[in-house]
Amino acid sequence: VAQADIKSGSMQSARLALELNKPLYVLPQRLGESTGTNLLLKENKAKLICDFKEFVSEFASIDINQDEFLEFCKKGVSVDEALKIYGQKVYEYELEGKISIEGLFIRVLV
């Protein structure tokens, strides 16, 4: 959450993330500003991002080779096959630059 006031849409998103047991991260804010973000920190519902490189490194250690979907795509599957099994993940990975859709087939880029 980059910033959020108490009654903002961002706080509603944060509430849903917490209900789904998803981790929350927030950027530091000045006192009196972004009161929702500061409240998430005060109540220990979010982790503070102080160092962007450190934050990114938490996720960079995830081994892409263990990604079931990418392993599936490496077999030269068609877009239709992938959509039947993985649904929207196909388009999410395309937007993230992990795969490309080339004609009827998927090519892994990572």
C-alpha cells in the first residue's frame, strides 16, 4: 500500500488482503499523512518497506524453475491447452513478460 487514508479504497483492499492471509507492505509516511497506512503499521498488520532492494530480494529468491505453469509451457503446449488448465494465469504471465503467445503456442521467456 503506497498510501491510504482511513476510509480509502486502499484500506478496503488492505482489509481484503488480510482476510485472505496475504502479506501487506507499506511505504513510510509523514506523521498526520496517510493515516490508514500508519494505522496498518501501528497495528502490526503491515511490514514497512525501508529499503527497496531488500524488499525485492525477498521475492527474487523464488526459484522460477519450480513454477508448475512455466514447466508446463516449456513442453510446447498450445494456448488453448494452457487456458483450459490454468485460465487467466496465461495472460498474467504474458503481461509480466514471463511468456509470449506466438500464434497458437506459448513460448517461455524466463
